[in-house]
Amino acid sequence: MRNLSRVTTLFIAISLTACSEPPVDRGLEKYIAGIKAIDNHAHPMLVVAKGAPADTDYDALPLDAIPPGAAPLRLRPGHPDWVAATNATKDVAGQKTELALDRAGIDIMLANRVAMGPSLAPPRFLWVSFADPLMLPLDGKLESARTPDTRSLYALETKLLRRYMRDLGVTKLPASLDEYVRTVLTPTLERQKKAGAVAVKFEAAYLRALDFDDPDPALARLVYSRFAGGGVPGRTEYKTLQDYLFRVIAREAGRLGMSVHIHSTSGAGSFYSARGADPYMLESAMNDSTLRGTSFVIIHGGWPLSAQTLAMMGRGKVYADISMTDVIAGPSALSDVLRTWLEAWPERVLFGTDAFDGGPGQTWEAGAYLASNLARRSLGLALTRMMREGSITRMRAEELARMVMRENALALYGLGARKAP
């Protein structure tokens, strides 16, 4: 009985000690807070002078083009986290953009935009251009009729493709697919690369499923030649062409040293297909040996299908970021995801915010601040648990923190050993 009593007393003492420990190791928390991050995915806005035209190049598919849908709790403007972030950034919102990055502890932000501008200049802002229009050269009337969400989106892609063509001085679609690739697709990517783009982005999950199959090139050429001059392709026909062009775009991006970003998460809108955004849908493309020279990033980490994302991270050069997931999921759930990923592919995990402009209560500056703080908390929780369980040392925890918040992105985008400010 005495021995049992001693064991019980010891167990209670250990339990009380464990309960008294903060969920995040204080030293590690301070270390993570001091890392100047590379934000892999965001939608910053230009600083526009009073009376000047509004910034309309912030996204190829602005969400105000689709019918409004319900938002998860943490994405609602009145949520206490957003209120706190808005209060913390109200003095920098709409001002000099570098101030917003400094407030969020961000060194470099990758800006997903149709075009950049003077207030979003390198080296603090790097461009990610949109590739979907290059995949959609034909009339998309049947495609756009899929859901109320897609009715306006295909028209926006067509408009942006026409803009790309005007920039090249091309007035109409070429007659053959090979000529289209040679005179429109490749020159557009080359032009974007020359203008500073480090990656191209596919928002395709808002338009169609991510099952990019490997079609017969001859069949893709036939579909293009039949409808380049007019007419509406059937859905099966158009998918064949899109799948072919996706691979061409991905190969060309890889040749030019640009990564390919692919939106994959439970998206906005009332009719968005979560099944169509499943990371497993990308398996055919990720297993394509001709695309192994291209780096892919699963944007938003496929949330909530993080296990499927993990499976894809072992194929070729496939990365995943935590943009938007850091806000939607919250620290507890995201820390579980991060731990699983870090135990398998620590060099493939990237920080991101998905900072966006959602109106007065959700400025992109507030979004960057909120996501940055939530991501650091999530990472601290994951690494603290790993330290306390003895799977990593403090030195390794700090190394992993640097990798996620900064160093993996530096390596991916060839930014070298950029010195943090």
C-alpha cells in the first residue's frame, strides 16, 4: 500500500506539472515570433490615391462575381479574431504596403494578381500570375452552365485571355493548337516570367474538377481545330483540351523556372465542388514523368483533406502551404496537420496567409496579421508537443520552424540565402 501510495502521489505530481506547462514552450514561442516569414500565397491590394480608379487586378476570379454563400465561423468579419486583427492594423491599412508586412512579421509576400503595381514592388512583393485563361481558349457556354457559381467565372477567364492576347498583339485565336501554344501560351508565360513572376496559379477548382488526365494529343488538336473558329465544344471534348493544355502549361512553367500553384480546399460559394478539389484528383498529373521538372504547390493544403495532401507530397516536387487553413482551422486542428506533415516531408511545408480584401472588417492587411499570428501559434503547438515527447530536440524544433516560415520558400523560389531584415 505504501508503494502504491508513492506511485499515486508521483503520478499526481507529474500530472500537475504537465498541466502547469504552457501549451507552447515560451522560448520556442519567442523564437518563432521573431522569424521574418515568406508568405507563399496572398492577394494584396495596390495603394490607390483618393479619386483614382479602384484596384481591379487583385484576382482573376473575384469572389464577388459569384452568389454569396455561408462562411465558416473564423472567416466571418465579426469574429473576435478579425476584430482584434483589424484594430492591430488600422493604422497601416491602405498606407505603405511594406508597413503591413512588417506588422505581420512578413519579409516577402507572394502576390496572386492579374498585374502588379508600384506599391507592390520587389523585393518585398513577388508576382504569381494566373494560368487558367491559357487552359480555356474555346467557348465555355456549356461549362459555365454547370452551377450558378460558374456562370460568371468562365466569362472572366475569357476576358483575361483576350487581355493576354492583346499584350502579345494577337487579335484572334490561331487556327491550330500547336500555333496557339507557340504564339499565345508560351509567349504569355515567358512575358510573365520576364516581368518577375515566380509562379503561376490555377484556380481551376472553382471551374471544374482537378482530375487533369493525360489525353491523346491528337484528339486535343482535333477539338481545338474544330472550335477555334467558333462553336461550343461538348464537356468531354473541352475537358480533353483543358487536360492537355494543363500539362503544356505545367511543363513550360517548369522550363522557365516557375512553380505551379493549384488551389485545393473547401472553397467559397454555395455550389463549389469540394470533391472536385480533392488533392487525390491531382494524382495523374503528379505521376506524369514529363512534369517531374516542375515544382507544384497545393495551395491551402487541400484542407480539410490534409491526409490526401500528404500522399501527394511524396510525388516529384510537390509542396503544400497552410494559407487560409491557418485561419479556418485554428491552431489546435492545424497543429495536428503540421505535425503529421513535418514528420514525413519537412522540406515541403510552406507558410502562407491568403490575405485578401473582404471589406472594411477584413482588409488584406488584417488578414496577413491574423493568419501570421495563428500560423505561428499552430506551429508552436506542434513543435512543442514533438519536443516534450522527445521526438525532436529544441535545436531541431527551431530548424523546422525556420524551414516552414521561411527557408523552404527561399529554396523553392531560388531566392538564395536572402538575409532577413
